[in-house]
Amino acid sequence: AQALTAAPAPTPLTAVGTDRVPFHGAHQAGIAQRAQAVGQLAAFDLRPAGRSRRALAALLRRWTAAAAAMAEGRPPSDDDQVALDAGPSRLTVTFGLGRSLFARVDGLGDRLPAALAPIPAFGQDQLDPARSDGDLFVQIGADDPNVAWHALRTVQRLARGTAAVRWQMSGFNRAPGAATVDRTPRNLMGQVDGTGNPASLGKVWVPRSSGDQAWMRGGSYAVVRRIRMLLDDWDELDGGRQEAVIGRRRSTGAPLSAPAHAPERTPMDLAATGSDGLPAIAANAHIRLAAPQSNGGATLLRRTFSFHDGYDPDGAPDAGLLFVAWQADPRTGFVPVQRRLDRGDALSVFVRHVSSALFAVPPGCAPGEYVGQPLLEA
Ligand SMILES: C=CC1=C(C)c2cc3[nH]c(cc4nc(cc5[nH]c(cc1n2)c(C)c5CCC(=O)O)C(CCC(=O)O)=C4C)c(C)c3C=C
Ligand SMILES: [Fe+2]
């Protein structure tokens, strides 16, 4: 065996480290790109010293400059060097604004978008206010854990004196190169999760020609829900019942309306029946109730991370989904879909929504500009 003191074999920086996502553009990075292996979500509340347009603009300018540098694999100014030897690793840092911010910062009251209306309470919610909402949102994704943590630490350091962390959550996904087959990654229930995401992002971006607030055009709205999975209860179901709850096969992710060995992306047929004459995709199956065709066309881009934060005293894992859903308007996206799921989804007895937040995510910016500039300066 090689002695631990021996110099490590020189491994070349692979595509995992060198891959990058451009920070600048029409839309912020971290929405259209497939989710990275590591996610860090954080909400900040403005401190009294940060509750002016000037202080907020300065913070967003600092955050933008640091995020743009790190996305290229360059250190931000006054760097702590935590990620000095790493490549950009597909780092994205995405910034959002919560409803409470518009009441706290002078002169922003009349700039509150109608789409930032509070998410209504749902019957099965068990939300913790301390882990919900927030003035500012930062979503970080990277294919390397050190790179993601470095970005989180950097935005938090740059906020000192202006804004303080309100809540923070860490998540993960399959690492690039880890799959043996070409298939959408699995969640912690073992399901292929993400297959039904929209092929086009037309309903994700606020249209250029509409919306009550011009500064949000080209932006999007993020609904963030920490959804715990009741995994010990789930384990009690046999495989067939687990598949019926979702409406898709566990092995391939194909819909239950398709033949046994159909590929993952076979379209679902909600009218199909089995040999018993019953619907192949049950009336209360998750995909039937969540699908756009069951919700007047309501469409979401789900870009989620799994989480696991230890165990309860009874041994149950505190694990589940950091559910991040993107849409042009949550009132016609997340809200009607969740209303339907809350009332009738077979999955709902195996999950628990424990936190909720909604953020307006402004469009992207060009070099020299900062995210949110049209809100604060136009
Ligand atoms: C309000 C929206 C949704 C919540 C909350 C939600 C929670 C949730 N979902 C899964 C697992 C799966 N979801 C799947 C599909 C799916 N889910 C939603 C919406 C919400 N899910 C939509 C819009 C869809 C797509 C429906 C379609 O048109 O096909 C699937 C199937 C595979 C896939 O399409 O991704 C799984 C599996 C969990 C575990 C969960 C909460 C913890
Ligand atoms: Fe779902």
C-alpha cells in the first residue's frame, strides 16, 4: 500500500473542475442549466444599516462582482483562498429578492411585482417561519463541494454589516460522471426525478413585453420549499404501491401507461387503462395531478437538490428534497399545482412541507452591471 505521506499522484483537472457556466447573460445563471452535484441555498435579512437603496445597491454590486469572478475560476477580491486550487466546477450564484425587502428599503414600495404575492397556506403545510421567507436569496450550485462552500462563505462575508443569514440549507445531486446509464438523477425515495420538466423554458422567464414591473422582464420567480420525506413510512409500501403513488416505474422512470421496458421519456397517457380496466396512472398518482394538462397548462421547471441533516431521536432521517421551482408567475405556476397536490396527491402522506419562500429573481446582467440594477437605479 502507498504510504499516506507520499505525494499524491498528479491527477489532471478533469471536466468536472474545468466546466464553467457564464455568469453574464440575458438570464441569471443557475436556472436553465441542469442542477449541479452540490447546492447551497441561503436567505439573508437586511440589517438596519442595509435598509437603504444605496446600501442594497452596494451589496448587490459586491455580490455580482464576486459571483462573476468565481464563475470564471478567478478569486473574488479579498479572497479567503478556500477554492484557490479548484476550477470553476460549473459554479452558479443566483440572486433573488423577497417580498419583505420591498417594505424595508425606502422607495421600493411601488416596485413590488404583483407576482410576489404571498404563497397561500396549504392544508398540509407544517412550515417553520425561521426557515422560511427572507429579504434576499442566494442559490449556489457547483459540481465540487469546496467550490460551493467557498461561494457561500464569500457572499456571507461580503454581506457583513449589511445583511445577515436568515436560513441556510445544503443539498446534493448525483455527481457528473457517476451514472452508468443515461437517465435523469434519482431522489432519496429512489425515484427518477425530473423527467417531466418542460422541454422549453418559455413559461420560466417573465416575458419581455408584459409584467407590471419592467425591471423583472427576463427574470423568473423561485419557489423554494424544504420538503421532508417520511422515508420510514415510505419503506413500508411494496414496490408496486410505491410506483402507483408516483405513476412511474422505479427502475426506468417510464410512465405506468407505457409497456414494461419502455424508455424513461415515453409520453404519459392519462387515458390508458390496465388489464383490470382501471387507469394505468391512478386517479391520485403524483404525475397525473401535477401535470400541466391537469392544471390548465400550469408549468414549472423543477431544479431540486436532495438534503440530509441527521436523524430524529426516533431514528428517522431528516432528509428530503430542497424543491426549487422556477416560473414566470407563481400565481399561475406553483400555486395551482400545489393546491391540487395538497388536496389529493397519493404522495402527500409520505412528505411534509417544512419551509417555504418565494423570490423575484431579476434578469441577468452584462459585464460592468450588477444584478438588480434596473430596480435600484432606473
Ligand atoms: C407543486 C409542485 C410539486 C411538488 C411540491 C412536488 C413534490 C415532489 N415530487 C416528487 C417526486 C416526483 N415528482 C415528479 C413529477 C412532477 N412533480 C411535479 C410537481 C411537484 N412535485 C411536476 C409538475 C411533475 C411533472 C409532471 C409531468 O408533467 O410529468 C416525479 C416523476 C418524474 C418527473 O417528471 O420528474 C417524481 C418522482 C417528490 C419526491 C416530491 C416531494 C418530496
Ligand atoms: Fe413532483
